[in-house]
Amino acid sequence: MYGLIHCALRDHVAFQYGEDLIAEVLDTAGVTEEHFVVMQAYDDEITLGLIGAACEVLKVDPDELLVAFGKFWVLDTAVKYYGPVMSFAGRTLEKFLGNLDLMHEQVAATFTNLRQPSFEILPSDGPNIELIYKSERDGLTEFVRGLLLGLGEHFQQEVAVSISGLKSEGEPHDIFLIELKDDQSRSGS
Ligand code: HEM
């Protein structure tokens, strides 16, 4: 994945666990400063190796790290460096989720080797949102859970996120159920 993701993960580790552990994480993953060029695309193995090394050094369960990193990505990285892109994608959680593909397409204008995920909202009459997450990658389900929780906070919308289908259990894609704790967000533009 792009170095942008590596940089964000490094920032997350520094912010959450302290700057002094970064060197050990990099060492364990066998990566150097060369693997932190924002606009460069790296093999997914390097990205996954970095995540694995962070879990090992910090003694954190991978799912826990991925959820926390997903939240950090939205609430820190995306807001700090891609504020305008985030704003244009929608003013409510539901509108934003519906525009995620467009948003990544916009991002792909600069990240030209982007292998972007795709999201689809399933039709529903009720207040909850069912979201299909399509990706050529595996193992990022909990990262997406964290992203969705982060988006809830970003839009000041209380949400509960559960999983109603898993690719790892034979479904064609992961499916998330996002429960909106109050229904106000649906009335915005
Ligand atoms: C404006 C902010 C954002 C930017 C600049 C951005 C950019 C990127 C980049 C560069 C990648 C790496 C893909 C690759 O290297 O091939 C990526 C992956 C990903 N992004 Fe975004 N993204 C943004 C916001 C979001 C948000 C809000 C979500 C929420 C669902 C999201 C979901 C994902 C997922 C799940 C992946 C992992 C790739 C996969 O599943 O195959 N992104 N994004």
C-alpha cells in the first residue's frame, strides 16, 4: 500500500504508545525510512509486516490495533491532511458513505497506482445502514470497523458497528451493520 498508510501507522504508534517505540517496530518489521515515502506504492506484504511488527512490539492484539488505527486514520490523518476531500464527500455519515468510491476516485488522481476498495449501501427502510465492503485485499475487516467508528465520531453520530457477513467465512464480501443511535443524521444534506 501507499507510504501514506505507513506514515499514518507510524503516527498512530507514536501518538498512542510513544515515539521511543518506533525504532523497535521498524526494526522488527525490517523496514527503514525508505518505506515511508507518502506517494510511493509498496507491496502489501510490507504494510502487513509493519502492522504485525507493531502488534508484536506493543503486545497488542491485531484486531485491536486495526480498529484503533482505523479511528486514528479518520480522526487524525484524513482530517489533518485531506480536510477538503473529507468535507466534499458529504455532510452526514450516510451521504459520506455513499460517496466513498467517488472520494477514492478523486484520491486516485494523485495516487495513480491506487487499488481502492469499494463500498455499497444496501437499500433499507429502517434507520440502520448496511454497508458492503469490497476489496481485493484480505485481513482489513477490523480496520474498516475502526474507520466506521471514526466516521461516526467525525459526524458526531453515535453508532454501533457490527458485522453481518464475512468474506473469510464464505460471503462474497464483508458486510457491516451500522446502527445509528439517533436518526438525525439522515435529514442533513
Ligand atoms: C480523504 C481521505 C482518504 C484518503 C486520502 C484515502 C486514501 C487511501 C489510500 C492511499 C489507500 C491505500 C490503497 C493502496 O495503496 O492501494 C486507501 C485504502 C483504503 N481506504 Fe482510503 N482514503 C481516505 C479515506 C478513507 C475513508 C474515510 C475510508 C472509510 C471507509 C477509507 C477506506 C479505505 C480502506 C478500507 C482501504 C484499504 C484498501 C482495501 O481495502 O483494499 N478511506 N485509502
